Amino acid sequence: MRTIAKKIWRFIRYIFIRSDFILMIFVYPSALLLKSIRRVGIQNMPNSRRVLLHIGVFPIRSHYTEPLFDTSSLKRPLNQDRELNGIDWNTEDQLKLLSNFQYSEELIHKLNNKQDELAFDLNNPAFQGGDAGFLYNIIRLKKPKRIFEIGSGHSTLLTIKAIKKIRKKILSTIANMCVLNLLKCPG
């Protein structure tokens, strides 16, 4: 049975390869449609998103925020070593700093609020994972007296959460302005 399936797959593959020019007629409008869906925002199209995920295909755009798939604009291969003058990676101190981070579990389990739209949620489309964990941990660890947070949404909400955890130990007040919803922003 497996050999028959392999032969059928080889035949289908052969037909697709030989039909590349004809298939282009269908691929081009499909690609334009998928690009439009991404521009509108896949989060705004739950049914299309569900279908794409079910099929196992997801469109990416040629944009700096997306994974790089079109390497034609690169000046040199990404795996080529290059000199980055002026950057001291200070790896030893960075690893030491990371080893002092102890508030990730607190962020994940205690502070992740999916019910309140004006509270930080780790499963947001813009500021999550390592970035959120780093910001939260660095504020909790260093306990800064002043924070100038330039953000307009999720990073601001996370900063507010971290500040509220250490506020008892900080003498100065922290003003914040949430651009997302100026009238309702907590803090």
C-alpha cells in the first residue's frame, strides 16, 4: 500500500512541477489575496486564520517585522562574520544579570490577566515572551526610582504592573500616560 501511495505522490509532484507556468495563473491572485489578509490583520479574520492554520500554511510579508525569506536585498550572507565596531557585548555581565532574574514565574502565573482589557496579558500581539519577561524582571530587580517608559500599550501596562509590585519601596511617584485608553488606563 505504501509503494502505491509513493507512486501516486511522485506522479502528483511530477504534474505540479511540469505545470508550474499554468499554476502561476492561480498562485498570483491567491498571493495577492493572502497579502491583503495580512495587511488587514489576520487577527481580524478568525475564520481565514483558522483555515490557514488547519491547512498548515501561513502567509508572511516582505517586511522588517516578519521572518526574512527574500534574501535578494542582503549585501552579504547572514552567516558571514562581521565586525560590529563600538559594541562591547560584555557577555559575562549579561549572563550574570540574567541569572538574577527571578520574577518570571510571578509574571506568568500571578500577573497574567486575560479578563481585564486594560491589564497586561502575555498573549498579546505586540509585546510578549522574552521582551516582556526582560522588562518585568529588570524593573523588579533594579527597582528604579524613575522610569521613562516610551510606549503606547502593552509595554506600558507591564511597566505599571512591575511598578505596583515595588511601589512600597520607591519613594518617588511615577506618572504614566497610556495612549491606548487615556481615560481608563490604570495607575
